[in-house]
Amino acid sequence: MRFIGAFILWIIVFIVAGAVFVWSGVWNVAADQPDSFLVRAVVGATRGYSIERRVHDIQPPSNLNDAAMVKEGAMHYAEMCSGCHLAPGMDDSEIRHGLNPKPPNLTRFAPEPAEAFWIIKHGIKMTGMPAWGPTHDDQKIWTMVAYLQKQPKMSAAEYQQLTANAAQEHEQEDHGATGMNSSMQRPMPAGTNAPASASTH
């Protein structure tokens, strides 16, 4: 009984100490303030084990070497990822200087496919890594994974060739999606009866 009482007391002490720490504002949350070794170790381990637990059932497609798939992935990567994770021929970028933690340089290694797919789709909290799943289906995400497998051995010239029309392709894709949504939401002309299904939206 004495042990249980002491255990409860320590829990209360930790809760109060944690509350005082939070309310004190002593921890500097500025992104330009480097984290301590302990914070980096704890957060890194938590992130690693969390991702590892969630990728077991992800099966990469067999066509990750397909040239068309790699090219499409390169164009998505150029528009969405290169500013943070760099690309062949890039030494650094302005946004990387202000990010904490600093994003991995994906020109130096190829991430494991299942892990890359999960991270791209779901993002990672408090790192600046967004979840692309809400705006990109699994097929598009796998094209980015396919590209990442090739990137470390790719020259700047090869990258430029793959992504020459990336901005234009990305803009057309966005306009296509916007146009479809606009046509679906366009108001009916005056005096026209709306379809019965419209009342359910």
C-alpha cells in the first residue's frame, strides 16, 4: 500500500512539474534555436519507431523502374519537394536554412520504398513535412517513390531533362482539377430546377 501511495505521489509531482514547465514558457520554440541532443534523440527515436510500426503491410508496386513512372515522379518532386529536400545540381535552398529539423538531403540516399510512400502520404508532425495524401492519390505518390530510387545516381543534366516541363505540367494538372470542381459547383441559371441529388450536397 505504501508503494502505491508513493507511486501516485510521484505521478502527481511529474504532472505538476510538467505543467509548470509548459506554463513558464522557458522552452524556446523558435525554429532558429537548435534542439538539444536529448530532444533530437527522443524525437528521432519516436519518429523512427512510429514509422517502422506502420509500414509493414505496404507493398511497393513491381514497376518502380518504369521510365514513365520515374519521369512523372520527377516532375511532382521538382514542384513539391526539391525546395526542402534538394535535387541533382542543387547545393542548398533558402527554405532549408529556416527549417528545424533540417529535411534530409534526398540526393544522397534512396529511402526504403514503403517508408518513403508512408511519409509522403501522411507527412510527419512538427517537421514541416506535409501530408500529400489529401491531394495526391496513391499512384502519384508511388511515382515519386520511383523517382527517389533513381535520384542519388542522377546527374544534374538528367534531372533537368526529366523536369523540363514540370511547372507547366503541374499547372495544367491543377487547372484541370479546379475546372472540374468549378463546373460541378457552377450555379444553375435562374428558373432552372436543380437536380434532385443537389439537395443532398
